[in-house]
Amino acid sequence: MKDDIILQVENLHTGFLVDNVPLEAVSGVSFSLKAGRVLGVVGESGCGKSVTAHSIMQLLPKYGRITEGSITYTRATGEKIEIQKLRRTGNQMRQIRGKEISMIFQDPMSSLNPVYPIGDQIAENIREHEKVTKREALDRARKLLEDLEIPSAAERLGDYPHQFSGGMKQRVMIAIAMACNPRILIADEPTTALDVTIQAQIIALMKKLQREHGTSIMMITHNMGLVAEMADEIAVMYMGRIVEYGSIRQVMKSPAHPYTQGLLKAVPVLGMKKDRLYSIKGSTPSLVDRPAGCEFASRCEYATEACRQVPRAVEVEPGHQVRCWNYKEATDNG
Amino acid sequence: MNKDSLKHILKKFLSLIPMLILISIVIFGALQLTPGNPLTYQIPPELLSSSTFDLEAYEKAMGLDAPVYVQYFRWIWNILRGELGYSLVSGAPIVNMLRTRLPATMELALCGILISSVFGICLGILAAIKQNTLLDYGCTALSVLAISIPEFFMGIIGITIFSLKLGWLPTGGRLVYGDNSFGTRLAHLILPAVVMGLALTGALMRHTRGSLLDVLTRDYIKTARSKGLSERKVYLKHAFRNALIPVTVLLCFRIPGLVGGSVVIESVFGWPGMGGMLLDAISGKDYPVVMITAMIIAFVTLIASFLADLFTMLLDPRVDIER
Amino acid sequence: MKNKKSRNTQGMRQWKKFKRNKMAVIALIVLGILIFASAFAPLLTSYDPEAISLTERTLAPSKTHLLGTDKVGRDVFTRLLYGGRISILIGLTGALGGAIIGAALGCLGGYFGGLLDRFLLRLSELFTTFPQTILVLILVAFMGQGVWNLFIVFWCTGWMGTYRMTRAKILSLREETYVLACQAFGISNRSIMFRHILPNAAGPVIVNITLSTAGYVLQESALSFLGLGVPSSTPTWGNIFNAAKALDVVQAYPWLWLAPGIAISLFVLSVNIIGDGLRDALDPNQ
């Protein structure tokens, strides 16, 4: 049961129309999320990790389209649903959204509707998917807030978002996302907008909820430390592609892609001298003039002639894939 | 509504008072500076025209020769009692003139506001939902036209088409003597009200469209969708409520301008309201009437800004009650 | 030197952005034609706008009288061209004057703060309590009719928008580092204000001037239509339209009011569209 795949993404391509020019933000991403596990998706901003998440939820903006590939969600009954075939605002998609797969966004400050009390906003999700009275829904909302360690939860149900701090708002967002006890939780940079101390609290709460409910989590972040702490598996994304994918032990212990190595070296460690902190040279190319071949080549110290071609995913060891022509050299030196 | 917000409303209301006092001082000052004897408008015309009338004796008796500040307080007191003075031209008490003119303008303005808010907001929402379609472009073009074509031109076009060519509506006036039925009243009202509200309709349409488009990009709309809500609920419950806050404020702030615009509309349609009264007073150099009308309009402006505060507070919980 | 170059390229980019807006370009052409035709009126018509000809009263449009003649036989097309001169001049001067006064007061109040600022703020609040139409009417009532009086009335009643814009901009900029740096370098207050702060507030002020030009043309025509604007002997678009106050004119001689009505509408419409185009082009967020 434990290693059952609950969400399978296969060769996903998602593009946007910008000034009538199609731009591909996600180019052929494949990964799977196992029941009760945490998958970390890491990469810098603009690498397509958020777009991947929004594709799964069918929450892309108006001009975004899934152009190729499949997203297969397996229900508790074993029924397989190809999400990309559902209508965005259709009934079936809406039944999944919020009930079976739910999502937390990056900025808790702007993710709550300013004109409604937070109790109503949590209860709204429950009442959308379950036949309960408003009172029951509010009661469950209160319990959720208590689980999330919000003090005097009962009184705060009637408060408006502006009366909460950032960390508290993110807890409310988690309460909304967890309200119907979803099977998958997609957390899109849930702690980026928060203070460091608050970040730790939120992560601890998410871990606790995940333990109690057995929720599968797709954790999107640019914070390697966070992934190391929470994830079972990790996918490293760079410019719309997964460049390295494997279990957390495999990737952390022997990172094969030069980009992953760079990310790991860039994590500050307590007690380390500040000036020693590594940074990857250069900057990410723009999606508008995407370089031919390996997108990382211009910033890579191992780049060779071969890198003019887009590398295929290669299996380093069972379950550990990398997209690099020179990964052997990189592993040896890295 | 809790106690805090009531207190807030009261505070806002009280904060209008200094402005009111300032306006009354300006108006009083202007009246003192008007050409001719500034006091005559305070004397009943019967007295003024009688042969035995002694201006100096009367002024003394009524205290009209008192220092300026005493006169100011007496003037305010008279206004509060409803004694606004007398027209220099017709000699009629200004209160009596207002009694027939004010309701007429209110009727026109309220109708204009109603028409423009319904059409402006609905079309704005439609344009935003159908963004970058022919419908959107059409609505946007119409709104620029509505803002740009002068009211008097629109009014004359309306009269030409609906009154002269088609004969559906009367060319002007408000009431027909002896016929007070709803039908005739409406027939007289509809064209001036539509023309009056046209520019406001255009402005509201643009503002609603912009505001809704802005709200639709907000994260909480994404949150609402992520709950699996239907698009209907996303729009009705989450988007409109937020988008309408700035629109309501705009609407309130445009009310005084509408009353100002009544001068032109009432002239085009022969509508017997305050605007027409003001126009006659200006042409006739009837300064007391001009100034009292101006004061009433300033009063309307203050009320409108108070309403704007009130509505924002009711619609937007973020308004800081403490401040 | 370098700064100037970057400003130029920014201007080019904004112009390019403006040019992409087809409506705005069309509006600019229409506006150009209207202004050109008014400015060079004597070249386009051989009639005298004031010449009364009792034998040629209320003639319908024809080859000799492109837009017909009015009730005393004056050529409507000619009057329209000459009227445009005054109407457009009043609109432009009114908007520019109001903006200059507003920007100056905004700079003074915003930069020096204190009692002066409080007084100006109150004054602008007092002025905005009256709708502009009413304010203009009252002032006209006291000052009487005339082109110069209209200028003064528009200047007195039109400064508040620019004033508040400039003041707000200056208040926010005053705290910025580069202004503090200027002060630290000992650059004079006046120089800081006009060289460094004012250009930053220019975008919205330009848009405001454009849009209020349209507003003043509308207002002049409304006032003249009411018989309170420019004395009726001088042709302006509003004065020509004034003929439509008589119902027989509305019914029988539509060219007498359609022509000025369309002229005003076209002018205001094109200025509004240009204003919108400018706003989009100058908005760095788009």
C-alpha cells in the first residue's frame, strides 16, 4: 500500500501565450507522487515548479495551456483520472479540487479574501464538498484551527484576515486546504513569505498533519534545507525540466547534476563563514530566448561540445535519474 | 454592526462639521461682498416696498447693523430655522423656491444615478468577464463616447429622435397640469435622467471593468477556485464583492457633479429644478439665491463623501476603525 | 550625459508603445486636423465669420456653404473654424494654467510642509467641496462673461487635481535616498524641486493636462450654451450650438447644431482617447 502511486505526471508540457507568442514554461516533466509520501520539487523562481503545480490543479491563468503529456490521479477507489482531459471549471475537476487535491499558496497575505471572516472561508470549502450545516462546518473549522495551534480559535473564527499575522494567515490557509482531509496537498512555497522562526513552526505543523492524516504532499520550494527535512523524494527543476530526480538519500548524498551540486553548496550551514557561501555563476537565461541544447550549459563548469544537444534522462542508479551528458565527471569532482 | 463601527460613523459625521462651518463662512462672506446693500435680502419685500419703510430704523430694530460676527451667528440661526432670506429678483422667500425646486432635482438626480449604476456596473462586469472580445471592445468604445459627448448635445439628439421624429416622449417639462399619473411623469423623466446619467454610466463602466479585472488576478480568487467552487460562486461571492468597493466610492464622489450637471440638463429639457433656478439667479444677479444654492450643493458634496466613507466601511472590513 | 541618453530611450519606448495603440494614433490625427483647420481658418474659407447676410438666412448645406448658414446668414463652416480657435485655446490654456498653478502649489506645500502645506490642503478641500461646474458658474456670476474671465475662472477652479498629485508625489519622493543625497551634497531646494522631483511627477500630470483640456472644452461649450460663457458675439463651438436652444432650430435647421455638436464631441473624444493612450504608455507597470 505504501508505495502506491497516487499521482503520476508524464511528459508534461505547459505553455503560455505572451503577446500571442507561445512560451513553454514546463517542457516534458515526469514524476510520481506516492501515497503518504512527500515529494520535494526544488528550483529557483521561474523554473516552472509553480506552473507544474498549477497544471495539476488546473488553476493555470487564462492564457496558460497544458499542451502535451498527462497527469493521472488515482482515486481511493483505484479509479484513474486523467486530469488534463477534464474541463478546467467542469464538475469533475471541481470535485477533485479542494476535496481530494488541495493547495497552499506562497503568499498568505493575499491568498485570503479580505472581506470575509476566516471561519466562513474555511467552512466554505467544507460545505462545497460535504453535506453539512453551516454550524457543523464552522465547528470543524474551529477544530482545524485548534489542531493548527491557533490560540482561542473559537473567538477568532469571526475575525477578518487583516486581523491575523502572516504566520497565522498561513495556518488558516492550511486549515482551508486540509478542511476536507485531501489525499494530496500541494504546497507552493508555503514558507517563503514568512519569518524564519514562523517557517519552522509551519513546517512542524505540516509534518504533524501529514503524519496524522497520511496525506501525500508535493512540496514546492527553493529551499534545499526544507526539502532535506521533509521530503522522501526530490525533483530538481531547471528551466522547465527536471534535471535530477531520486530519493532524498540518493540526491543528497551523491548529487549527479552540476546544478543540484551548486544548489547544495549554496545552502548556508550554521557556523559557516559567510564569505565562503557558494553561488552558481551567471543567471538563468530567459524563457523567451531559451538556449539550444542543455539550458544549464552556459553556467556549467563541466560543459562540453555534447551539451549543444538537450541531454536525455539517464539512470545513475535504480530510482535516481539525471539529465546531464557529463554527470559522471560531475559526480567524481562534486 | 457593532459598537466600534457606530462610534466610527459618528466620528466621521462629526468631522464634517468644521468643513460645514468653513463653507458657511465663505458663503456668508461672499454675500457680504455682493454688490448693492448686502442686507436687503434679509428684509421681507412687502416691507421694503411699503412707502413708510425706514431702512435705517428697521436695520437697527432687527440688529442688522451689528458687528459682522454677530450678524454671522444670526444668519446661521436663521438658516437653521429655515429662514434663508428673499430673492432679490422676485422677492419670494428662498425657502419657498427651494420647496418646489429641490424635489425636482432630487428626482432627476436619483433616477440618473439609478440608471447609470445599473447599466454602468452591469456592462463593466460583462466587459471584464468577456475581456478582449468584441463585446468588451464595444463596451469600452461606448464608455469613451458616453464620457466625451457633451450632455447638451446628447439631450438635443434625444429630443430630436424620441420627441420630434418618433413622438414617443415630450420635449421637456416635468409635470402636466391636471395629469399626475405615473405614466406622464415617467415619460417626462426618462430622457433627461438617461442623458444626465450617461457620462456617469461610462465612467462607472470603465471603473468596474478595471476594478474587476484587477481583482480577478488576486491570489484569493485562486484560493476560491482551489476550493472547487463554481465559476459563478467565484465571481458572485469572491470577485464582485471586492471589485465593487472602489466603484461605490467613485459613485458617491460623482453625485455632487451630477447635481452640478443638472444646470445644463434642466436648461435643455426645461426641467423646473435647482439647476434652472441657479441659472436664472446667475443671469439675474440674484446673489442670495446663487449663494444659498451653492451652499446646498456643497452640503450634498459633504454628505456624499460621508456616504463614501460609510459604504467603504460596510463593504470593506479592512478600514481601520481605530483611526 | 548618460542620464539624458537613458531618458531619450525611455521616451522612444513610450512613443513606440503609444504608436501600437491604433485608436490613439487615429485620435491624434483627428485632433491634428481639428487644430490645424482652426489655426489656419482664413486659408480654408473665404467668408467672414461675423458677416451677416440677410438674403442668405438658414440655407441648407450646399457647395457654396458647406455646412449651411445660420439665422442671420453667417456661414456655419466658417464660424465653426473660427470658433474652434477660441474653444481649443480656452481648453488648452485652462488646463495648462490649472496644472502650472497646481504643480507650483503642490511643490511648495509638499516640499516645505508646515503651516503653508496645511493651509493649501484645506483650501483645496474647500474648493473640491463644490462641483467644478457650480464653482465656475458662481465665479462667472460675480465676474461677468468674457474670454479672459473664463481663463481666470478655469485657473482658479482647476488646480486641485494637479496640486494633490504633485504634493503626494513629492511627499513620497522627499524621503527617498537620492533626494536626501542631493541635500547632503548641498544642492539648493529649488534645484532639487525642479530638476529632480518634478520630472518624476511629470507622467500623471501630463495625462491630467490632456484629460482636463477635454474637460475645459466641454465646460466652455456648456457655459456658452447656457449663455454664460464667452459673449455671444464671439463665435465658439458652444456659442454656435447655443442656436439649438430654440426648438424650431432643433427641428428645422439641424446643421446649425449638429455641426458644432459633432466638432465638440470629436475633439473631446480624440483628446480622451489620446489621454488614455498616454496613460498606458507612461505607466511603467504595463
